[in-house]
Amino acid sequence: ISSVELTTALIERIEQYDGEIGAFITVDKDLALDQAKKADQDIADNKTAPLTGVPIALKDLLCTRGMKTTCASKILDNFVPQYDGTVVSKLKENGAVIIGKTNLDEFAMGSSTENSACKITRNPWNTSCVPGGSSGGSAAAVAARFCCAALGTDTGGSIRQPASHCGVVGLKPTYGRVSRFGLVSYASSLDQIGPITKDVRDAAILLNVISGNDTMDSTSAKVDVPDFTTALDQFEKGALKGMTAGIPKEYLSVEGIDPDVEKVFNDAKKSLQDLGVEIKEISLPHTDYVVAAYYIIAPCEASSNLARFDGVKYGFRDKSCDDLIDMYKKTKSKGFGPEVQRRIIIGTYALSAGYYDAYYGRASKVRTLIMEDFSKAFETCDFILSPVAPAPAFKIGEKIDDPLTMYLTDIFTLSANMAGIPGISVPAGYSSKGLPIGIQMMAKRFDEMSLLRAGYGFE
Ligand code: GLN
């Protein structure tokens, strides 16, 4: 099949079904077909790269030259970047066809993709349920076979949790593994870009392409990038002898874990044992403080990052204003949705004079303790095994009026961001209602290889 045929077929599929799913904000058929034609020519000329002709979707938080980048916010609803983010350039250099930009919670703040100013995305497995979030559009697009793979971003679980809810693979790389240049910042010390794919090997292929140091992002790490795909191919599928998995005892006593999630988790543990993995109990003593510390740090960084959307340089501006201050007020009140405003207010409050030490300072200290918990745990295991979310995908509208309950569902995914370590979500089973449920594996910094190996062996 040629890339033009494949791209055309996927776009037809999107036209037919995305009205119901709502995975995409933008699909540029002409642009995609131009790239597909070029890919076919490259194939004819024998000039192929790992992604030549492969249609890939991008979370609409990644800057794409000449293509609208909205962050699912009214404040950027007409923003067309003049440059590609580093990951986008790398995809293009490797032959990918950018098929479209996917829906998300506004500025990646949320866990259900309901906080989008554009539309709601529905879970392809059950359209009355959320796809998870914030990369819900990317996960739904992969699950609905609208694209071959997608990129998402993960600040506190936004790749892994929607992947779990949609029955696909989601990988959050180590902080610094992938350049964030051209990613609209939410919480800069936590954000990472990563693949959402149909299987683990595809995640390895994409990770190979997007990883590496970048002079445009000073937080991108100067570390070698292993050839993940080649390394993975050397492992025999299903043979995980010699690997040790740790299960945090604190995770098992988290309140409100759904029995279906518990069952899938226990079955996964058993399968891993059958594949030769040694299972150990470990301890992450500061688990109780993870949600509280994250929901200080992330909004603080967000309030600072989002100050740039003031109606002056780009994006939406409210023109009914009397003076500059009035313009700022009206632009931000109308341009940002309720969840984004909530986070800006929390973050600004917590960072204000006299409160910094009590909130951000303390949360940062807790973060150090969380990192130390993980360093200690990895002395005795290759990866940590856990659920991804306490329950399968919930009904649209069920939690949207209760932000705190929504925040609490992030309990298992936030730590990887706080500690800067990689995490993967791999499909593991189904709930009694037929919704997919994933399991999470986390490894040491820059040890994505262990996650890929374990995930590949397990899937
Ligand atoms: N649900 C978390 C939040 O709202 C994480 C989101 C993300 O990873 N972008 O902050």
C-alpha cells in the first residue's frame, strides 16, 4: 500500500467516524497528502527513513509550522506557529505524514479531555465514556485507527492514563530525554512528550525518532540514546527471566480502587511471574503526599507559564476594553476556561509574597523525598508495577463538577513526573463492562529500555 492510499483511507475514516469520537481539532487533508506523495517518491527513490509515509497525529499542544495550534483554548484559537517543535521536525525528517492535531484538556490541564474549549472527545470503546486525558484525542485517535500512532504530552499522567482508558500503549520518557522546544509549556519541570501507539514496538520506534539532546531546550539531557528498536528485537518475546518488579505496598491500600482494576492488576502480576519476572514488595513511603505536592507545583509553574497569553502578542484579544488592564482582564477571563483559571489562581496565590515557602517551597521538599523513595526502590528492582488509574474510563460529565475527585484519580501517575522517571502504560485487560484497563511500569531515569522490554514481553 502506498502512503497516499493509506493517508487517504485514514482521512476517509476520520471523515466518517470522527464526528462521533471528536479526536481531532484539525485535519489538513491537502498538507497530509502532499507529505504522503513526497513519501511515496522517497520510497520509489529508495530514500526511506523509519517513518517514511506513516500517518501520525499530534496533540494540539505541539507547535506545527503553518498549521493551527490551539492548545484546545479559546485564547489561541487562531494561532498558527511559524516554526515546528523539535519533535515535529524530527518526525518530518524521518518521513512521517502529519495527519492532524488532536484534542486535549485546555493547556493539558485535566484527566478527561472534557476541559477542551473545542469539543468533547469520546472513548472509542464506549462513546458515553471519557477517553481519559489530557492527551485524550491522541489516545482515541490511535484506538479508533484514525492514524498509525500519535504523540501526546505527560505532566502528571496525560499520556499513560488516556492510553490505559483507550486500550493502547503510552510511554512517558525520562524528563530530559525528549526536547520540549515547541511544546507549549504547562509545568516546565514536569512536562515530557511521548508516543501513544498500538503496541510496544511502535513506541520504541517513535521514541528512537524523537529522543536526543537539543540546543533549543536547555533541559534536554546530553545522554546517549540507545537504539531501542534493535535492542528490543534481540529479546525473545515473552521471556522476561532475570527481571525483578517491585510493587509498592502503599499503592495497594489506596482508597477507592475499582475491583476490576484490582483484578486486571493481579492477573498481570501473575502473567509477569509466569514469564519469569521476580515480584517483590517495595515501599514508597511518601505516596500519601504526591497528589497534594503535585497540585501545588503544577499550578505554580502553570500560572507563570500562562502569563504570556495576555492578548498583546498573539491569540485572542477582547476588543471591548477601556484600557490596558481592562484588556488583560477581559482577554484572560474570556480566553481561558474555568479549569485553567482555577489553576492560575491557585498558582498565583501559592507563589505570592509570604506564601512561597509555605507552599511551593514545601512541595519542592516533598518532591525531593519522593525522588529519594524511587532511588531507594530501584536498588532492589528493575521496574515498579502499578495500576495506571484507580478505575476504568468514567462517564462523560460524571466528575467534571468536582475537580478534587478528578485530581485524586491521578494518584498512580503523578510520581513518575515528580521523580523525572520514565513510565509506560500497557493494555492488560478489560473491566466487566468491556472497557480497557492498562498496567503501569516505571523504571530508573533513562532506563526506558527496561520498560520497553517488560512491556513487549508482557503484551
Ligand atoms: N491530570 C493532571 C493535571 O491535570 C495531569 C495532566 C497532564 O499530564 N498534562 O494536571
